[in-house]
Amino acid sequence: MPRLILLNKPFGTICQFSPSPPHATLAQWVPVAGVYPAGRLDTDSEGLLLLTDHGPLQHVIAHPRAKSPKTYWAQVEGTPSAEQLDALRAGVDLGDFVTAPAQARLIDTPDGLWERVPPVRHRLSVPTAWLEIVISEGKNRQVRRMTASVGLPTLRLVRAAIGPLRLDGLLPGAWREAGPEALPPAWRQAWLQPAVDRQRPSMPRAQDGWRRRGKA
């Protein structure tokens, strides 16, 4: 039976199991042998990270062509205007690529949000706001680059959901498992596929556009 783990990755944890001083690693939080990240999350970003021991499932979740929607909460510096939100929704020219249209809206501080360790440093004279941003891509540091491009630097970034899977009360460092009934059809189909090597999932090929570095 494949395993699919939902982890609330703490700030400062690097997305690997092997030691990487001075960073904490996934091994500190998930004492489960044979699982690997399905996708990445920057060291300085927090929130939902999926891990699995099943190659076909890892591939369909992480591969760029899967276009699984990812929901982020971004604490930004400044007061977002309607024009800035419209720019995020329309797609942002980041120089090396133009982002696909995103969902972006102003929200209150998310319910149940934990205090970050260390706390966010911001200027007392400059207001901050929270945005909910949903993207279907996963370029390197994409959400941070998008908000900075429209004049709203991101101070804190939390991934709240990947597809239908959400944090839903998981505190930093905590994890739980999901079964196939919680997955969308494409993921459920991958769950049922046999894995050649259950100890190390097959990784998407570099020529297909996948990179090992952080994604948001």
C-alpha cells in the first residue's frame, strides 16, 4: 500500500533527508523510511509538503505538466491595490517567463496561523497584508517574485493546499497520512499503478523541466 504523507514544513527546514547544516531537514520531522518529497518548498517558506514512497504518485504530483493548483498565503509589505491584484490575476512578466493567470485576493490573517520561529521582521511604519494566491505552475520562488514584481514584497509565505489536500490544523513539524479516497482521479490512478522500486520513487526527468530546487 503506498504512503502519502502531509507535512507542515517548518520555516528553515530544507527539503531533503540527508544532513545539511545548519538547516533542519525532513528527517527531523518525518521518521518514516523510504518516503521522498513530491515537489519542493523553499527553505524560507512554510506549510504543506507532500511525501510518498510511490514513484508513480510522486511523479504525477510533482511533474509540471500535472498543473496541480497550489494555494499560498502570502504576508506582503504594503496595502494591495485593485490594480496590483489585477496584475497578479492577469499574469506577471518576470523577465525569464510570464506567469499564467493566477487567483489572488486579499484575506484576513488566516485562522489558526501559528507564530513563525523566528518571527517576521518588518518595518513598523509600513503596513502589511495577507493575500491568498493560487497558481498552477511551480517555478523557482514564483510567488515571491510575482508579488515583488507588482510592488508587494513577500515577508512570509505559507503553502496552505496542494490540489484538494490542505493543512487543516497541522502545526509546524506535524504530519498525517492520506488515503486514495482523498485524491483527485489522476492521483488515484497513479496510486494504483505498480512501482518498480518502492524504496526510491522514480524522479521526473530533467529534460521534462523538473528541477530539484525550491519551487515557491
